[in-house]
Amino acid sequence: MSKIIYLKDDGVIAIIHPVLTEINLATGKNWTLEEIAKKDVPTGKKYKIVEDSDIPTDYSFRDAWTVSESDLIDGVGS
């Protein structure tokens, strides 16, 4: 399953775990990953959609995981 990542103001990576079974009332269809990213990523923040396998699973090194803002290329929060 895919996740959405972005950098918070303090430089920590935020991970959004989207729920793709909810209905978007505006369209009457399930929310898409892109729609969720646009609405849930803070305004002006760049984001990237990544696979679970891209996210470290060892929580003891969670704060050591980094991403460059130049890698956040999938869109910008609205």
C-alpha cells in the first residue's frame, strides 16, 4: 500500500496513511491517493507518494530517516 510523505517545518518526515475506502462527497467515488494528498498535506508543502517498502520498519532508527525536499516531486498540498 502507498503512503504520502512530506517534510514538517522542523525537518521531520511526516507519513500519511491514507484510507482509500472513504467516499469523497464531491465526486461520489472513493478518495484517490492524489486527492488525499492535496487535502491532507499542509498548504504549500511538497509531497511524494511512496510504497511501504520505502519506509524503514526499524522504529529505533525512525528519526535517522531523511529525505531531500528535491525528492518530494509528486505534488504540493492545497
